[in-house]
Amino acid sequence: MYTGQSGVKVASPSKILNMFDPAGLLIGSIVGFGVFWLVDATMFRRPVSGAVDESRIKELEADVARLRENLGQVKELDARLNTLDGKLGGLSSLEARITALESRPVAVASVASVVETPEVHEGKADDLTSLPGLTPAHAELLSSAGITSFAELAATPRDRILEICNAQPWDNLDVDAWISHVGGSVVAPVTPVAESISDVDFSVIEGINAEQSRMLVESGITSFSALASADESTIRAAVKEQPWDVLNIYTWQIEAKAKS
């Protein structure tokens, strides 16, 4: 110890240097580090680790909650799918029933097509278009003239029917077939039809239709021999030839001669 200029007693420099002994400093440092680590491990690290674990637990709980929610949604979707499957099954059954019902009219129509002669109901409107060659336009014209049933059609003279239908030579309307088709079933009295002048049927000759055959007979050509020997202009006048008609009179007369 010595007294300084200020009168304060201090340690001597040699003693101060001895306090900084390297070995002592090293030992002190090791001891201090150990104490610090022990304090840190017991007082600071455990609470931090516990906080981390608690945060992780909360995250896991949130994940579990989400999974449960998703599972609930999956179950709800599964229930909806089962409901839709049931409805689809009902639709399939309904489609099968519709198909079966649609097939029934076809069967009825096929049976009805076998019937050749229509049933006549006097006083009631009939489907005139069911007759061969009678179009909806003809049926409308006949209806406008008051002919709406098979009975009324059968009771109407053929010339009147041709007039009502505005028949032209090229129309080839077989009115006789219409009348004969329903004539047998007519309940009302039918106007007698005059007997034909001749039973000859010139329509067996190629190019002559039923209407032209009738006009030939009405003009006085009542046999195949008469047709074969008739003048060409007479034949053309008899069938009321139109500019658009294509009549092969020469062929008619050759066939008529062969049949006479």
C-alpha cells in the first residue's frame, strides 16, 4: 500500500498485477459460464419450450377442428348423392314407362292398317283422307260442299265429286274406287248409278288411265277393235287432250288391235 498525491491509500502496482493472474482469470471465466448456463437452463429455457409446445398444440387442435368440419361436409355430400341416386332411379323407371306408352299407339296403328274397308257412321264426320288417293286438299273441298262422311260421299254422283275436287285429266282421281270403297257399308239410300255402256277397260293398255278409259267409252269407243280403228284425232278429242299431255295414240291402237 502506498499514499498517493491526493492522500488516498491505494494498493501497490505489483499487487494489482497479481489480481489479473491468467490462471485465476481462466478458472473464474469457466465458473462464471457454468453458473450462467445453469441459470439459463433452469429459469429461461423451460418457459420458452413450454410456450412453443402450447402454440403447437393449438395449431393441432385447429387442424383437427378443420378436419372434423370437412368430414361433416363429406357426409352431407354423401347423403345428397344417395338422394340423387334415388331420384335417378325413379327417372329411369319413368322413362321406361313412357317408352312403353309410346309404343302402344304404334301397335294400334299397325292393327288399324290391316282394315281395308273403313267403317261408315251415317251423320258423323269421317276421315275421308283414309281413302286411297284422296288428299287433305280434296277432303277440304268435299267438306266445303257438305260432304263430310263416307255415306255422303257414296251418295254423291261421281261427276259431282270430280267437279267439287276441280279434277283435271292429269290428276288421275279414281273416284269410282272411293265410292266402291265405302259403298258397301253405306246405311243411307244411295243414288243409283247408271250402268256403264260397256264393260271394256282400256286402262289395261299402257298409258291409258281409268279416267281416260271412261271418256273413251262415253265418246262411243266401246271395244278394243273400235279403239284400234278409230281416227287419231277422234281419240285425242275423246280423252280431252291438253297441251301438256303426252299421249302415245299409236301404241294404244297397236295394243288394242292385239286384244281385239
